[in-house]
Amino acid sequence: MSKLQAALPGYSHVSRYYSDIDNAVIVRLQLGELYVTRNDELIRTTLGSCVAACIRDPHAGIGGVNHFLLPRDTSVEPNREASRAKAVLYRYGEHSMTALIDALVHFGAARHRLEIKVFGGSVLNFKKTQNSAGEQNIKFLLNYLEKNNFDIAARDLGGDYSRLIEYAPLTGTVRMRRYRQENSGDLL
């Protein structure tokens, strides 16, 4: 694999580096970010109660990932929402999911060919509560995909463990590591 290739317009701000250990370009996706690529790259993100959707169009050779915190921002007045920074809006599933799918379509994907894999939504605290952030994220995500007539090709949702996911958009391969709460210190 070659060293860094140019990112698609609008995505050069996302952290990317070449890893000799992995012999690959690694994209380090943070909370509230999304990334779309045509390059042979590995997109990594760490999830607790947050959720990530790994989406690609295998025919168009494009894919991407988002990483959102909660289904929606309930603290914002609707008339101010449009002026908020993307980095803030993408923390919320209602914006992040739509933005990721719209970006893929903008760069040549077809909605009917999208392959979708979803991860995250853990309940990580010892006191399991109903309607936790993880459960809210899962419910939102599944409802969003169903409402928009998308099938899920693979999923690993819920549970009491963090996840490190690594997605290769060109092949659709996802590698995932699970970390139980007692091992959460390993995620640094």
C-alpha cells in the first residue's frame, strides 16, 4: 500500500497517518467525526455507548464511517440548529447518519447498493439503567435504518464492553476487539 493519498474534499482535517506496523494508512476517527474515502485505508474508532455505522457502496468503490454520541441534541433550539458547527452536529445520530449517507451519494454511491455494518451502544457503567445512552443510540440507529429501508449486513450492538473497530471501506472488512470494563485502561 502506498503512503498517504489525498483525502476527498472536506475530509482532510481527519487524523490520518501511515503505520509501518499495519502496513496501511490509518484514519483515526474521533467522536463527532465522519470520514468518506475512495482510498485503500483503515478507519479506526473506539466505541463505548457511542455508535458507528460503517457504510460502503462496493460497486462505486467508496465507503465511510461515522461516530456519534447520542441520537439527537435536545439542548438546541430548532431555529439555531442550522448554524451549529458540523463538528457539534455530527455528535448526534440524526445529523451524522444523514450526512454520511448524503456524502457517499455525493461522491457516487447509490443508496440501493449501500452495505451497512453497525457497532457500539454499550452500557458501560456498573449500574445498568433503562434507557441508557447506549440503548438510546441502538434504538435510534435501528429505527433510522428501518425507516429509510436500509438492511444491516453485520452488527455488534449493546453489551457491557467497549469496542475498537477497524473498517476497510474498499473490502467491507471489519475487525473488532472487545474490551470489558475491567480492561478499559487498555484503550488509551
